Amino acid sequence: MKISFLLHNAYGIGGTITTTFNLAQALAARHEVEVVSVLRHREDPHFTLDPRVSLRPLVDLRREGNDPRHRRPSRVFPAAEYRYHQYSELTDLRIGEHLAAVDADAVIGTRPGLNVHLALEAPGRVARVGQEHLTLDNHGPRLRHALRRAYGRLDALTTVTEADAAVYRRKMRLPGVRIEALPNSVPDPVLPTADGSAKVVVAAGRLVPVKRYDLLIEAFAVVAAAHPDWQLRIYGRGEEHDRLRRLITGLGLWNHVFLMGAAAPMEAEWVKGSIGVAASDFEPFGMTIVEAMRCGLPVVSTDCPYGPGEIITDGVDGRLVPVGDREALGAALLELVGDDERRGRSGRAALRNARRFAPGPVVEQAERLLADAVAARRAGRRTVVERASARRALTGHGFAARDAAIAAAGSVRRRVRGASS
């Protein structure tokens, strides 16, 4: 089977890029796999990609960033999508050309706007799988409306948690589309796992408000007061950096809390710690939680929607605390910091329980889903659903998407007539 991933920008840093690379590399052991990056802004990706996986960009911003077509707005990518301002007439053209000529058995979109392109523009011979790395409830009404009109032409839609899959099934009304939770995978560790002896708590992720590093720093002040030999190391870059630096200084924690900058990959940093921590208000999955657990760290996390509660078993391989509760977060950290035996036991449980997120189980599930989607396409079982969803798409998108939907509907009609003649 040939599998093609359609990714926003493979040359950046982020959880979607990490998990796409992880899945692509794992699938490459048995399949032909490519990653197609809509945008490119630097020579090499930040993350190393297995040489068995081909990588190619559609728009190189270093040469084409000033192309007049890239200054004109997209008419296919949904205007309500977060990344809309980065899409253009030029990206419409390149994505459309790519999908029209794609020779893969299955194409996987990796964000809502790209899933819309895939649903409306991929040829009928190709199985179309959309991935959701955020959540349906995280999308505004305008975007949900656009997705509902386009997503009926997908073969399958994957979410990263079962909770979000249930929301999609209940709210989106997508007959004929298989909706399934497919968790992110994390490769097997290559370094010796943490032994729980280091007096270091580790957090990682973008320095943005939703991650609530301010809450974490304030909670760690309690830990530093009781155990001054412990450190908190925060890895990542982002808009909150300067504000967090001022908070650390204001609390007098300059010898206890460190903003470490970005690190990729993170494994070498996780194994230097003994506890992982996440304080987010919202976490669609919790990739860093799984990464920490796979390195033998118990994780203290807020029990935010949707991911942490499906990853951590409270009191066994980590702790779950209420969202926004600084005192509860500090108390949970103190429990593990102050009890060597409990910390070691929880770390071993984390290592054991996180194996379900290893590439093997996740790839097996992905292969079954992709094989079923390809078989359904080849058997022609998607024509009726496509015809109905194409009609709905006519009134829900811009002119380019409308034309694509009309062409798709015509293609469906021709196939149906040919089958009956």
C-alpha cells in the first residue's frame, strides 16, 4: 500500500509534525510512505525523518513567499481555520495539482483545512482519511459548519482520543464515514529510562497561555520551599517566555525554575528527570505526557479535556488534579517529590502502561483502518455518500471548492452510469 500524508509544514516544530513523522516512519517498515508538506521555510526539518519516507514541499516560501498568487487569499481552505492566513491562491493551486495527480492508495490529511482540500479535491480512486489533532469542541461554529459539509466525502476520520471520537459521532452526523480514535504513538526509547533519583521535574511544550506554565511555576514554589534541592526545567519556545521569566524572578525561583528553550527530540531531557508535569487548561491528547511516561517518569497533570484522563491512571502511574488548581498541583508534586518509593513505583507503572502508545499497536490499528478504507474505495461503496455530500458542499464553500464539488459529483454520476450500463 502507498500512503501519502498531507502536512501543513514539516519543517516546523509541533506535536502534529512529531506524531505524523512517528506514524509515517512506523508505516514505512511495510509500506511505501511519503510526507507532502504544503509549506517549506528552511532547508532541513527540525526532526530527523527515516530515509525510507520521502519528503517534498509544495510551496517553498524562501523562493515563492512573494509570489503574487501567495498574496491572494485561498478559496478552498476554510476561512475559519486557524492557519487560514498562511494559505493562498498559490497553495490552492499546488494542493489541487498534487491531489489530482497523487498515485497513493490512501491520502491522510493532518489538520481541518487540509482535510477539506482532501475531501473535495482527491480523485475517487483514492481513500481519504482525515486526522483531527485538536478537538471538535475546540473549533468555532463557522469551522464546524464548513467541516460538516465537506467531511461527508471522507472515508474515515481519526481523533486522538475516544472522548473526541464520541463527540464527532454525536454532533457531526457523517453517515458512511468511519470515525475512530487513533492515539498518537511515541517510538520506543533508545536511552536508558529514568531511575527516579534525579531531583528534577520536567515539563515541555509551546510557551503559550493554554499550557499554564504560570500556574506550574507558582505551584512549584511550594515544592522549592520544602525541597530546595529540586529543580523544575521547562522546555519550549513561545510568546509567554518573557512573562514567565518575570514571574520566576518575582517569586525568587531563579535557582529552582529554568526555561531551557526548545529541545528536539526530548528523550534525552526526559531521562534526566524523575517526574513529568503538565498544567494545561486544554490538551487534545498529551503527547508530552506519553513521551515522559515512555521514559519512565510518572506524570502529574491537570485533568483537562480530553487527553490526560485517557493516558494517566490517577494514583498508579501519575496524578490527575483539577484544572487551574494551583494548590492541588503543588500538593500532587510534593507527594512524589517527598516519597522516593512511591515515585519509583509510579515511574515503573508509567513505563509499563505507556507501552500501549508504542508504534506497534498504533500502527496495527492504522493499517487496519487504511486497508478497510482502500478496500471500500475499490469496491465503489462510497459513491452514494459522495454524491450527497458533494451536493451539500455546493452551498458551503468558496467558488474553487464549489467547482471541485461539482466536478466530483459529475465523476460520481459517470461512475454510477458506467456501472449500470
